[in-house]
Amino acid sequence: MRYAMGMSRPLAHPGVASMTIAGILYALSDPIRLAIVRELMRSASGLNCTETAGRLKTAMPKSTCSHHHRILREAGLIVSERHGTELTSRVRTEEIESRFPGLLQSVFTAYDKECASGARRALRRAS
């Protein structure tokens, strides 16, 4: 399929019924993607790749960030909308909650505990 000048490829977002627990857990198995979703959940209006990398305080090439967003989008975790040349993404919280009640809350409760204990261990090693 060819696109006219100025037209972009449409983005594929799976329907709620197509989301799988394996797909979601695979997408969240990468620490960077887990952190991306955490930051997107904290933003009511969504974030683009540059904003996401800035919040993660990591030097991540835009192509790498786009790759992570694509995996999250294909798993059904996020929805991305084109605004000019930028893609703004947000978490599909309501849709995921309807398909897998409590999943995101459980994952991020565990993630927050893990992050907190890692910070405590780092402080102990430093002292």
C-alpha cells in the first residue's frame, strides 16, 4: 500500500478481546518498558518518546524508545495518537482493567516495592 505525501502509516491497536495475558506480561518483562508504562500511567494526557525518555532520566535513542512503544502498543498496553509528526501515547488502563481486573495494579505494586528495596540496598552499600 502506498501513502500519499504527508500521509502516515496507520497504527495498529489490538482490540480488547485480542489482548492476551502472555502478550502483556511479555511487554512488561523488559525493565525499560515497565518504567515507560509507569511514567505513562502518571501522565493524564500521555507522553511522546522524548518526554518519556526525559522522565526516565536515561539517554535513549528515539528509535529505541519507538521500538519499546511499538511492543507496548502491539500488546495492547498503550494507544498512540499522531499529532503532526509526533506520537503521543497513553496507557489503556480502563480497557486492560476490564479484560484483566487488577493486573496493572498488582504488577505496579510489586514493581514499586522492588524499586524501593533496590534503593534501600543501594543506600546500605553506600554507607
